[in-house]
Amino acid sequence: DTGVSQNPRHKITKRGQNVTFRCDPISEHNRLYWYRQTLGQGPEFLTYFQNEAQLEKSRLLSDRFSAERPKGSFSTLEIQRTEQGDSAMYLCAGSLGTIYFGEGSWLTVV
Amino acid sequence: GQQVMQIPQYQHVQEGEDFTTYCNSSTTLSNIQWYKQRPGGHPVFLIQLVKSGEVKKQKRLTFQFGEAKKNSSLHITATQTTDVGTYFCAVVYNQGGKLIFGQGTELSVKP
């Protein structure tokens, strides 16, 4: 148990719908990361926060994606107008030095 | 760009055989991390290497960081079926900022 929990674990949505994933790291994790992973590939960096500040955002993150960490604790990742290419596992990780991943949220867009 | 190349992509071994995966960069790295991801699971941190020429061991796993800090390897001695999974190297850029992963090496072990 890494102490990083993600919800929901699985989400099936119709193309065009919006989805939101939540990540709850442990309170000591001042850094929080979002990654996307598809089958057979390594995790791709999306964005990361230092406390509540979003410090970097990947070019992979189109304007349909937005992430927040309002109080420097939990974080949300929202995908608007989902497309089939968004189908992937979305991983959250917390860090205070060592990086700990949550179990991921699987998204299937049909 | 910010990229690490990992080889091989797949490795199939008989239980008891050794296994090695390699990670290479065109630029000097400040550090390198290794992760293991079991099938259907999430990446789990194994180790971080920081010093040139560093060698660290965890039971049957040996991790090395090259002298030039441009490459690294993970070697598993006498593989077991519990070693099955994908092994990723990853590099931290921007003073503890984003972590960039290699493509991973998927290890399968035949009993």
C-alpha cells in the first residue's frame, strides 16, 4: 500500500462525455504527478504539482485536459469531450523524495 | 530531447537464467531510477542511483550506473517466476521535477 489512492478505478464513458479522476496522496507528499499509460508503453508524463502550484504541463496535455490541486492535498484530472484515443490508464503519484504510484484509473472511451 | 532508450523490449527466459535490461541516454544524467510493474499493476519504485559508477544490490537484483552517467543496467541473477513484469528505468529532470520513463523491458519467466 503506497498510500496513494485513485478513484474511480475503472471508468467506461461514451465519446464526447467528460470524465474526472481523483487522486488522494498521503499528506506528506508535497509533489503530485499525473501520468498516462497505454498497453505496452511506459508511463507518459502529463503534469505535476508542487503543493498547489502546477509547475509543468506536458505538450501531450491538450486543452481538453485540466488538472487541479486546490489545497495542495488531493488532485483531480478532468478530460473534456473524451475521444477514443484517451483510453488509457491514468496514474497518479505522490512524492516526498521517493515517488509512489497509485493503482491507476482505467479509462475506456467507447 | 528528454529521452531514455531501454533495451530489450522483451525478454523471455527459463527460470534460473539471468536477465539484464539496459537504459541509455545521449545526455549526462543526474540520477536514474528503476521501477517494476507487475502485469495489471502499477509501477513500484525499486531504487535510485546517483553517483558515477554506482553499484547497488537488492538480493538477486544488481543495479549499475555508468561511469559517464549516461547508461544504467539492471541485472537479475537466477530469475524466478515472481520476477515476471515490466522493468522501467526513469530519469528525473528539472531538479526533482518530472520523471521520464524508458519504454520498459517486459520479462517473462518460463518455469
